[in-house]
Amino acid sequence: MAKDNSVYIAHMLDCIARIDEYIESRDSFYSSRLTQDAVVRNLQVMAESSRRLCDHVKAKQAHIPWRAISGFRNILVHDYLGLDLDSIWSVIEMELPRLKMASNQCSQMHE
């Protein structure tokens, strides 16, 4: 049975909140493997939830690169030996705020 989109949106927002909680600064991210592991895991879970959103929800947030998120998840899961911390940091800094805003907007539509 498919879950309601609101469940996936809430899950994405929870993962983003956890990442925000784990990261104190850029330096703390780069210096702590524990933080890196926690962030990467939550990025994986968040991206997996985004893949399960219906096309209708994604179309309402067309400015979000849904295919890129899915592709990034595949890199995180399958290319774990070649993870680039600079790329991950860039996603955290540049993409997560936009995704958080879009997810909040989707969440409000589903209330």
C-alpha cells in the first residue's frame, strides 16, 4: 500500500532537521567522521523519500531538481568509497535550504 505524500514530505523535513542539528559548522563537518556518516545517512533517507513523492507533488515544485536528488541518492548509496566531502557540503549549503522551503510549502498544501 502506497503511503500518503504527506508522510514522505514529513520524513524529508525530519531528515533535513537532523542534518541541521548535526552540523555546527563547516569545520565540524569536515573534522568528524561521525557527523559525516550521520549526514550522509540522512541525505540517503531524505532522497529516498523524495523519490516516492507522486509526480503531481513534484510538478508543483518544478524548480526542485528531483532527478538530480535521485541521482545523488544513488551516488551516496552505491559510490560510498568515492564520496566527495566538498560535493556533500555543497549540497548541504546550497540545495538543502531550497528543498526545505519547497517541502514546507508541500506540507502546507497537504494539511
